[in-house]
Amino acid sequence: MYRYFFLIVLVIITSCKDQQVNDTGRRPTEQGYQNREQNRKRHRGKRAADTEAARVIYSNDTVCVPEESPVRSRLNFFTVHPENIQVWFTTTGVVKPLSGHLAHVTTPFDGRVLKCFVKLGEKVSAGTPLFEVSSSDYLETVRTCVQARQEKELAEKNFQRKQELLESGVISKRDYDEAKATLDLAKKECEKTSATLKIFSFDPEEADMSKPLLVRSPIAGEVVFTNVTVGQYLKTDDEPVITVADLQKIWVVARVKEKDLGAINLNDRAEVITEGFPDKPLSGLVNYIGNIMDEQTRSVEVYLECENKDRTLKPGMFITTRFYRQLKNAVVIPAAAVLQDNLSNYVFLRIENDKFIKKDIQAETNGHKNVIVRSGLAEGDVIVTEGSIFLR
């Protein structure tokens, strides 16, 4: 009995000691928790104080940045100074032959090809024979011309004889007037038939019914296309069978947007860049500025005249055109300073040491790093460049 009582007392004493040990082990943990809470409160208070001191203050379009603000160290400044600069912009275009430097040749009369005198790539002069055609229509036109010329010659001789007889008193004035009227009609008929040949670049004085139709080149240049076969029958409404082009000078037709038209003047210098030779730009001069706006692309055709002695530019080729111009007293600022709000551009202008105001400007790009300010800034103004995004 006593033995069981003694065991119970021993168990109670042991339990009390374990509880005391556990209580002792928890006390440091609770103390550490309290210390951590106090540290957190101190840090939060410090951060709140720092945030309040560094707070950026906004008032309408004015921004105040205290000296102790970390934003201040991220701001870079630029002082506006007008300068003389060269600006440029690029656009696309297409190569075309100069007016009067490309001739599509076909037969002016129906007939069969007898001979071809040129081959592809051959140089020709104005008047060089290209091919020969046997044409009954041509021979009939020549016959009419020759006949009219002969009738004119006879009328001239008859008129001279009548004039001499009138002076001798042999014939009356009426006979003289009839001879003169006949001569006038013969001259007009001869002029009409001669004009028919001149339209097709034929010399009426060389018209000969014993010779076939000889088609000549209307311009000097190079044969860039030929589709003539001896024996084929050609009609006046057929497609051209020979093309002659003079490509030593050529047009580049650039498509200039409406907003860039004010930057282009006649005789301005420009560069033409091809895909095949991007490192070898060609020089050109503005020859004509179109007066019709394309409603779909909102662009105007600008014609550049370019030297093309090595035939780098070929009709139909797509190219890139770069226009240059000189600007005096232009306001140029870094592109990083310009921010956008809806459809307007603006910068932050420093009005005091720690105050900045939002300033609307009108600007256009000038390369990738700079912009040209048309209005809104004056000489001596100080603006924020890098870091302006933190003032929005």
C-alpha cells in the first residue's frame, strides 16, 4: 500500500519538474518575438520617414522633387542651345526612265518583216535602221506622195509659163489666175501627203517606191527588248517589237508623306539606296515635286534625276531614298526627353532647383537619338532628359 502511494508521489514530482523545464525553455522564445516586433516597428517608422522626405509632390502640371529624394539622382538635364544642323528622312520609291528616253517601236504600216538590223543590248543612234518591212499600205502612201510632188512641179512650171505669157500680153489675167490656183492646190496636196510620212519619221524627199519600209530608232540608246522575227507579219495595233532606252540618266520617283513635304525643295540633294548595293548610295537632285496627293497613301510623288552611267538603277527597281536639308538655329534635344500623352508631345522644364513643369512641344524625329523642336522651347531652357519618366 505504502509502495503504491510512494510511486504516485514520485510521478507527480517528476511531472512538475518537466513542466518547469518547459516553461523555462519557452521564455526566451517569447522574449525574442517581442524584440523582433519592436525592430519591425522601428524599421517601418524609418521607412515611413524616408518615404515622406523623398516624396515627389504633384500639383497640376508642376512637379516638386526634393533634394533628398532618390528620384533626383536619376535625373539628367539638358540646356537648350539652337544650332545649324543637317537633317534627313527616308522614304521608298521606284526607278523610272526619263521622259523621252524610252521608245517602244512597232511598224507604222501593216506588213511582213524582211530584215532585222539590231540585236539585244546593241547601242543605237537616233535614225539607226532597226528592221525592214514590206508593206503595200506604205508603198501606196509613198506613191501618193510622189505623185503629189510631181503634180506640184508641173503646176509650178505651168504657172511660170503663164506668168511670162501674161507679161507679153499673149494670155488674159483669167488664165494666169487659174494657173495660180492650180499651183496652190498642188502645193497643199503635196504638203498633206508629206505630212503623212513625217508623222512616222520618214523624209518625204527620200520616199522611193522601189524600196521597202525602213523602221528607224527615234532616239539614241540601247536596245533593251526585241521580239522581231524575219518573215513575221506585223500590224500597227500589235505590241511593240523593239524597245530602245537611254538609261545614262534616270528618274527615281519617291513617295513622300504629306507631313514631310515642307522639308523638300527643288534642287535639294538626296541619296538613293538599292538593296543590291546598300553601302554605295547614289546621288540625286529633286527635279519635280508632284501636285497631286494620293488619297490612299497620303503621299506625293517627288522626281529625282540621277546619273546612271554604270546602270546600277534599273527601271522598275524599288529603292530607299534619303532626303537632306540644312536648318539654321534649330532646337535639337535628346529623344529620351520627349514623352507622349495621347496625341501630344511634352518635356519637363526646370523652373526652379526642385520644381519642374510639364511643357507641350511640337517636334519631329531626326534619327534615333535626337528630335527637332518646332515650338515650345527657347534658348537657355533646362529640360529633363534621362529619368523624365519618373516625373510622370
